Amino acid sequence: MDEKKYLTVTALTKYIKYKFDKDTHLKNVFLKGEISNFKHHSRGHFYFTLKDDKAQISAIMFASNSSKIVFTPTDGMSVIVEGYISVFESSGNYQIYVNKMSEDGLGNLHIAYEQLKKKLANEGLFDASHKISIPKYPKTIAVLTSPTGAAVRDIINIVNRRYPLASIIVYPTLVQGEYAKDSIVSQLKKVNSQMLGDVIILGRGGGSIEDLWPFNEETVAYEIYNSKIPIISSVGHETDFTISDFVADLRAPTPSGGAELAVPDQIELLNYLDRLNNQNRNSLNQILKYKVESLKRIESSYVFRDPLRVTQDKSKRLDYAIEKLELLNPINRLQQSKIDLNKTMKSLQDYYNRYLTRKQNEYVLSINKLELLNPLSIMKKGYSVVKINNNVVKSVDEIMIEDNIEILVSDGTLNAKVTSKRKDE
């Protein structure tokens, strides 16, 4: 018997993998199918099965590629993938290694959505500076949506429950399909041209991205931006975001949420009014209490207890005013001035007389002092003054023997010659 050569499983698997990897038809494969058994690994990889109605294939998309996906894959989603076929040696299974993935039939819509979003953002349509504030207490709410859907019923019920004072006018609008964008633009123009509401709720219920696409149209975005009436965009579910949400003055997660944002809650308003009423009552009670206390103080004042005191005070003030007027009367002032002048003149005359008498006394006193000091007065008592060369002789040392001298007496002058002199020791 010929000896048979047996291969290991590893060798066979490597050979099969080699064949797969060498096949040029398997290096760039395009597949369309439905996702099942989807798993998003903590490291970012996608593991799933791609199937159609007759077959299936395992698939893996590594984190380096899965991070570029702008949507969230889920079971049952129809997708288009691009990748290569190879064998995973550990399990011996062949699988597709996905490089790119897009939703079947909607990949182009996602691209168009991102491109338009970027364009409008650059143009400033999303800027907060262009947003209009939603009125706190709207009188009329214009609802632009399908008149037969659940969204309009939810909006009407919530508005009537929260704020029945507001009027609701529904403007039937196509919100899905080829002509929906034209319908939305037309109704926005109509409501704005005639100012038919204080606030606009624009939206619809949930749906696929294709169903919601009218709210991603460029013409709709510009019409929302140009609206003079504030707009609340209420499109789809909470996780759905459309271009309308970014352009509108306010975004609501759902149509019901849009109704809640459009009007206040009457219960909260009633509670607020109750608080205001209590505050007003307390304020009025405080004011009344203050006024009563003021009245009591007034009643206890002397004006009410002794009214004559008021007239007495007024009479005193009148007397004082009359006296003041009399003092200010020109004739009285002239008479008073004359009296003051006479007093002043008398005071001056008295002062002058006293001054003159004082000066006369001082004069006599000075004369008497001069008389005491006058040499002539002394000479009358027998004294004389000796002069030589018109100089008074004060010492014998000033005169020589034979000098001619003058001797002044009280009634004349004597001329003499010195014959001798003697100086007292």
C-alpha cells in the first residue's frame, strides 16, 4: 500500500488562506446585504453577519475604519460594504474584512447632508445671533405638519392641556416625499407674509432618513432662516437631527416637545399667580398696617387734641411778621436812622470833650514839667551860667587865667576876665 501523507489542519487552513489571498477577485469585493448579530467591541471594532435571503457571511470592520462611519449600524439595516475576503485561521472560517460601509440607498444622502450642513454653517445660518426668542405667552400658534398624522394630534392635545388660551391653526403641509420641500416653503411664506402666528411649530413624527429628508433641503433651510416669526423645529425622534433643527430658532426633540416649548404650563402659571397674589396680599396688609399707624399718630397729635394751638402759633408768627415789616418800613427805618445818628453824634461829642479835656490836662502837666527843667527858672533863684566861646563851662579845667568869659544871669549877661581859679578837692 502506498503510504498516504496527512496534512495538519493548520497547514490546510494556511493553504486555503493563501489561495484566498492570491485570488484577485477577492481583493476588492463589493457586497450588499442586511446586518445581523451586530456587536460593537469596546476597542472600536465592528463584528457582524452580512446576509441576504439565501446566504450569509461573517464580517469584521476594524476601529481604524469603523471610526469613520457617520451612522450607527443596527441589526436589520441594509448596507453596502467594500472590503476583501480572507480566512481567519483560528476558526477556519472565511469572512469579509470591511474597509468602507454605507447605508443601502442612503449613503449619498448622508454625504449630501454633511456637505449642506457645512455650507450653511459657514454662511452663518446656524449662528445664535440670528435666533429669535420664542414669545412667553403666544396668542396664536401656526402648526405646519401633516393634518392626519399623530404629530398634529399630540401638538394640539399638549397645547390645549398646557395653555388653552392659545389658538392653534394647522396649515396642512406635506412632510414626506418629492413635493414636501415645496409645500414647506410655500406654507412658511404664507404664514410670514400675513403674520398668521406668534410662533411656528414645524415638524413631523419619526421615520427613516429618507422620510425626514425634506427637512434637510437647502430651500427649506433658507426659508426658515428668513422667517420673521420664530420657528420651533420638531422633526422625528430625539436622536434625529435635520438641517431644519440647526437653522430654526429652537429645536425640539419631538413634535410633543415642540408643543411644550411653544407655550407655558398653565399649572405653573396659576401657581405663579397664586404666589403673586399672596405677595400682593402681604404687601397690602403691610401698607394698610402702616397707614393705620400713621392715622393713629395723626389723631393723637396736638392739632386734633388742641386745635387752637395751631391758630396761636400762626398768630405769633403773624405778630412777628408785622413787627418785621414795621422795622422794614422806610419811614420807620428813617426815624430809627435819625435816632441812631443823634446817638452817634452825641457819643462823638462826648468822646471829643473827654479827649480835649485829657489833652489839656496833659499839656498843663507838660508845661509844669518844662518849667521845672527851664534854666531860666533856676537862674531866677540866683543861679547863673558861665560860657566861654558860647560853650557852657562845666569844669574849672575848661578855663584858663586871663580868659574872657560870659556870665548869664536871669536878667542879662556879664562879661568878665578870669584872674584866678580854684578847683575844689
